[in-house]
Amino acid sequence: MRIKKFLLGLLILAIIATMATPVWAAPIEDIVIEKPVKNVIILIPDGTSLEVATLSRWYNGGKKHNIDDLACGLIRTYSCDAPIADSAPSSTAMSTGHKSSTGFVATLPDANTMPGLEPLDPSRRRAPVATILEAAQLAGKATGVVATCEIMHATPADFTAHSSNRSDYDTLSMQQVYQEVDVFLAGGKKFFTPEGRKDGNDLLAVIKENYQIVENTAQMHEVKSGKVWGLFAETAMAYDFDRDPVKEPSLAEMTQKAIEILSQDEDGFFLMVEGSKIDWAAHANDPIGMISDYLAFDKAVGVALDFAKKDGNTVVISAADHGNSGLSIGSEWTNSDYDVVPLSDFIDPLKRAKLTGEGIEKALNEDRSNIVEVMAQYYGITDLSEEEINAIKEAAAGKMNYVVGPMIGKRAKLGFTTIGHTGDDVPLYVYVPEGIDILSGTVENTDIARYMEKLLGLNLEETTKKLFVPARKAFEAKGATVSFDTSDPKNPVFVAVKGDIEIRIPVNTNKAFVNGVEHKLDGVAVFDGIGTNYVPQSAIDLMQ
Ligand SMILES: [Zn+2]
């Protein structure tokens, strides 16, 4: 009898224990967030198909990744007019909730043509749309972006700038300078200097006025609060395996520092972290680069999770923007025995490599006379063919990973289907504090933005209306005459005049000058490239 009672007690306890933390997993329509969370951290492993995670896990001895327990769904990555997306539209979908077109950064496309999409209102062609970072900022939250590429590269730009041309670094970087983001930690210093820009502007000087600039690991660690801009490399930062820890912090260290600073804001924060170069290594079919930066990415996820678990009011989301390379563990095309060999056949060749292809290029001397030695010492390949030696000798500058990557891939019995992006769904990972619904199922990439919007209690549509008003129409409605001053063609200025009031709004800045007196705007002014200037409502309000 007693034992029965005891067992019954245990059973009740067990039921109560499982009931104590009900987790509601649902598609976006069914998610209800009654009390918004304070902070959201989204971590994006760029161009990472699922098999990269699998291969990296075996490389790590089968040990679970930090991210593994968070898997909860699949994301469709297609863009508005094609089944394969590049980073620009796919991260735009996650940052704004709108699908877009190849090369488009936080901007609506020309048309939506993929099945199931609502047609685009033609008057909204190429209109900038608010990002979750901008919405969080308007709500008083601290914001930050961490990446290992140059900061104006597509994914970080998708959260902080607007242009229909991802290659227009001048425009994207100028907007970033005036976005008033609290923490930027990445590469790309060159593109803020007069020498590295087509417009010749010295944006480094502007950054210096508003930020603590840090350029190496020690400098970054010295900063404890305030606005900080890390410029750790002229262009992209190194792959983690090639990284000099004195010169460049790891992605995990940058994530830690960003959280340390942003979490001081009582209103909460939004942080985007990108493992940028998993994608670049995938393009090169360089498995070492992919593993290097996937593992570095997972450590950053660990940092974000540690904070979120302690904080209790933070959601952590992770999703790749799209797949890349069609990596397969095993390839019949190069190794007919691959399906019967032991794990070590795949992993040992990879384990012997100490650098990525990019690191190999740096380790070679100028006349590339030490190919055999370098490939043995740092890449673990001791059986180079004459043909392979010649290919390494002739590899173009900056392209070594495209040459040596496939050499190790073949020895590790890996397969690749392309050196470009792929159309696969990618896994969704979410960590929530108690009582918050988890987005799950097979969802659209745009649902990520919708989910973050709900989590933080923000409204992207309203934010777009507030930040991106077609300027001509709005000023003319107030009786002003408008013009576009292109006397300095590289720095055009939108001008509205009414009576003795003249308002000048330099494109890509958050400034308006009313009869010469400077006013700060809620966001940046954007020219869409096809005839329309968009300015924040706060600029329109300056005209009486
Ligand atoms: Zn990408």
C-alpha cells in the first residue's frame, strides 16, 4: 500500500514537472506573445547547409554542438523570383519580413513571381523596408551587429542599410555610419577610408566622432561600455583556423563583448551575429574553412545561450540564410568505396589540416617554391600530384582555397555539387525562456522577422511608414517645392523649400539641415536608384 502511494506520488510529481514548463511550438500565425521579451539575439551561419553541421560534429569527435538541442523546424530560403537566393534577399527576408530579389538589401523587389507570393504593389518597387534592428532602435533598445566579413557585406547590411545593389558599398557603409547602431564588430576598415571609396568620403573620421574604434583583441576587451566600432581587418577577417588571436578576436569573443555592452541598456537589445565565411569556404569547396568557421560559429551560439539562460528574458534564434555547395559526406564520383569505410577515412584527412586554403596562401612564399612543405605541414597532404602542385603554383591571388579545398575534399571522400548557393531548406533553431512560444514547423524565412517582431512587441510595417516616406510627395503635400541637388554628384542632397524655409537632407545620412541648422532624424534618408527619395517622417515634420 505504502509503495503504491509512493509510486503514485512520484507519478504526480513527474506530471507536475512536465507541466511546469509548457512549451508551445507553433507556426507563425498561431504564436501569441503576451508579454514581449527584452532581448533577441539572432545568429546566422551564412550559406550553411545542414551537412556542414554534421561534418563539423564528426570532426569534433561526434560531440554535440551547442546549437543541437535547439533544432525546432525548417526554413524555406527561396527569394521572391527564384528558388535559389543569395545572402542579400535571404537575410532581408529574415530582417524585414519581405522576400526580395538577388542583390537587394532591405529593399522590396521589382516583382514577386514565385508560387504563393502576393503580387507586389508596383508603387512600392525598390522601396526600402524597415529592419527589425531599426524597429528595435526606435523602441529605445540597444542594437549591435557582429560579423567576420566586412561590415557592409550583404547579411550585416541587410539589418542596417538599404539598397537594391549589394555591391554598392559606398551607399551601404555610409548608411551604417549614420544608423547609430551601438555596437559594430567586424572587418571592412578600408571601405570607410577615402582611398577605399568611390565617393572619396572620409567616413572613418565620422565614425571616430561617434564611436570608440577598436582594431585588435586587446583594444576590444578594454571597452566596457558606450558605443564601439570594431574594425579588425581591412576587408574580411581571417577564418578562425587562420586567425591571429592577438590581431583579431574570435566570433565568440565578439559576441560576448557585444552582449556585455548591449545588455547594459535597461530597454533591452537586439543583436545579430553572422558567421560570415562558412559561406565563402563553401563557395570554394574548402571543407577546412567550412569546419573552422562552423565550429567558431557554434561557440558564439554557446555564448549567446549562456547569457540567455542566465538572463531569463532573452530569445536566441539561429538560421542559415541559404545553403551552399551541396556538401555531401561521401561521394561516389571520387570514392567508390565511401559507403563502407570507417569514420576515420573522412575525418583523419581533415584533422591533419591546420589552416584553411586562405591560410595556406599566406604560408606560401612569394615564388611558391615551398608548396610541398607547406601542404605537408599545414594541410596534411603528402601525396601531391604534379598536376596539383602546378595548380597551386598557378592559383590566382585570393583564390587558393578554391584550388586546395577540393584537394582535401577529395581525400576526405567528400562531395560537392556546385561552387554556388543551393535551394535546400535550412534548419531553424530557437531558445526561449519559460512561457514563450517557439516558432516551429516548416516556415518561410520571412516568418523569422515576423517572429522577432512578435517577441519584441514591435511593428515592422509601422516602422517602415515612419522611416521611409516618399519625400517628394510628402513635402509637396505641405506646399513645398522639391529638388535634388547633385552639384556634388557623389553626395546628392534632397532639398525642400517653402517660403523662407529650406530643408536639405543629404542622402544616406540621418541629418536634415533647416536653414543651415542641423537636426537629427529617426533614421537614414535613402534614394532608391529609380527616382524616389525616402526620408523619415521626422524630416517631413520639420516643415511647418
Ligand atoms: Zn549568404
